[in-house]
Amino acid sequence: MEMANKKRMMLFLTVTILSLVVFLALYKLQFQIQFLSFSPEFPLPFMCLDKSNRAKKEGLSASSDTEQDSKCVEEGIWTIKPDGRLGNQMGEYATLYALAKANGYQPYILTEMHDNLASIFKITLPVLHSHVASYVPFKEYWIHDWMSEEYNHIDEKFLKFTGYPCSWTFYHHLHDEILREFTIHNHLKNEANQILHSIKGQRKKTTFIAIHVRRGDYVNVMPKVWKGVIGDKAYLDKAMDYFRKKYPESVFVVASNGMDWCKENIDNSKGDVYFSGDGNESTPGKDFALLASCNHTIMTIGTFGFWVSYLVGGETIYLTNFTLPESEFLKLFHYDAAFLPEWKGIPADLSPLSNL
């Protein structure tokens, strides 16, 4: 009799445990099915950024701003398509950060952008992994390369920006926050400082001038497609002479995807030029960290040079008016939105275009 009771008890416990296991398995399966059959009411909570810039900008009180259009949407995902290389994706990241904050949505970056930026910078935006992103009903929203007022009034839960934004007009009001997002990792910063220390030599008051020379595909694309030019020897001579006169112990640190051209055309008769890398673009993070560790900047064209200048924060000389007035490029690019007002522009020599 006692043996029979023990058997019944064991059977009861076994059935109970099996029932619990089956219940948990079904519960987990149900959650996965609900997750995979994605609906606009996304089942996960997201925190929002505030719209602290809006009330000040529009002259609204904090209460009215909250009541009218500063409501923080607690569910939703904003992201941006990661197009282009390092400079492009930095611009896309900063623009997403600023526009999401302006509209009260939480920004997420896609894994490709994270892979390109996180190895160089201490970025903080959360990552939306590809297996999740594929189920999100994103609405694509193309933006041009300068800030427009309608971008402050976007009401869309699941939004993916597209385009190549790289204009300070989107995010300069968040300057300190953007600089924190693009804080360079310590190991890259330390390596850059070691290089600068080694090339300083016996100079006592060295001023480091970063030079980024964008060539590559732009050598043909700018004149043939956009009716424009890129930085030439004359432009670089003028820019370097400016800094040599102002800072007698200047050292110029050059990075480029056309290093052979740079070595042939950049004046190093004074022994004050350091050519970084071989121009094959295999280590953009190291080149960027080195240039961003300098005091001032000379840029030609391109987003890589823009972001070096923006992070350096010293004096910047840039190439301006580098296309003909009828260039289609000017429909996509505005000089006043691309370069900060305090930067110094040197007009390009457009005479080579007369031979085309």
C-alpha cells in the first residue's frame, strides 16, 4: 500500500513538472510568434529623448510646448540608412541624433553603422540589430543636406532617414553632445599623440596643422559630372603659407587617398610636412585620430575633412566656389550650410574647366 502511494506521488510530480515545462515552452513560443508578426504597436518599451531645444527656439513656454507638440512618444524607432564611408556615416549619425531629439523620438543605429563607427568613437546610440530591423515597418524619409523647418515637425513612429546629410545646420546647436558622441577611443588617441610627439622634433612651440586631401574618384567625378574641381597645388600653397606666417613652428600632417600626388605637389622644402600612411584608406580610424589631434585644419572637399575640422575646433581653411555656377551639384550642396561661418574659404581656380 505504501509503495503504491509513493508511485502515485512520483507520477503526480512527474506530470506536474512536465506540464510546467510544456507551459513555459508554449509561452515562449507565443511571445516569439507575437514578436515575429510585427504590428505597429511594437511590444517593447523605448525611452525617449527630450525636445529641450524646441521651446527656446520657438519662444514657447515649457507647459505649452508640452501640451501642443513636444509630447514624448514612448514607443517607436527612428534610424537612418548607413550610406557612404566614414565621413558620410558620421554626418548621418549626427543628423539622426539631432532630428530624433527635436521630434521626441528615440534614435537607433543599424549594425553596419555601429560596425563602422564604434571601433573609432565612443558612440552611445543603441543598435537595432538586423534580425529585428527586418520586421520593422519603416517609412523611408529622404532629407537634403541642410536643415529645414519641416524636419522639426515629423510625426512618424517608425522612420528611416535616407540621404547624405552632413551639414552643421542640423546639429550645431547640440555641439557639445555631438563632440561627446565622437570622442575617439583612448588607444587611437594615444597612438596619435605618440606620432605627433615624434614628429615634433626639437621644435619648442609646435602648432600642428591637419591637411586632408580628397582625391580618389573625385579626380574624375568632379570635373566630368559636377563641373567642379578639387584642391590643387596652388590652393594648398596658399593655405599652408597662411599658417606658416601665423605660426612659425607649424608642422603639417597630411592624410589622403592620393598620397603619391600629395608627395609630388605639397611643398616640403622646409621639412615641416609629415605624410601619414600610404593613401590606401585601409586605416581610416588611425588617419582620422591623427588629424583630429592637431590644432588647426586645411581641408579640400569631402566629409572626412569636414569632420576632422569640426572636431579639431581650431582655425579651418577650406576650398570654396569649386564648381561652375550652373553645376547640378549646387542643387544638392549649399556652401553656407556645409562650412561654418567662422571658417576661412579660399576660392578655387576654375580655369581647368574651360578645357572640358
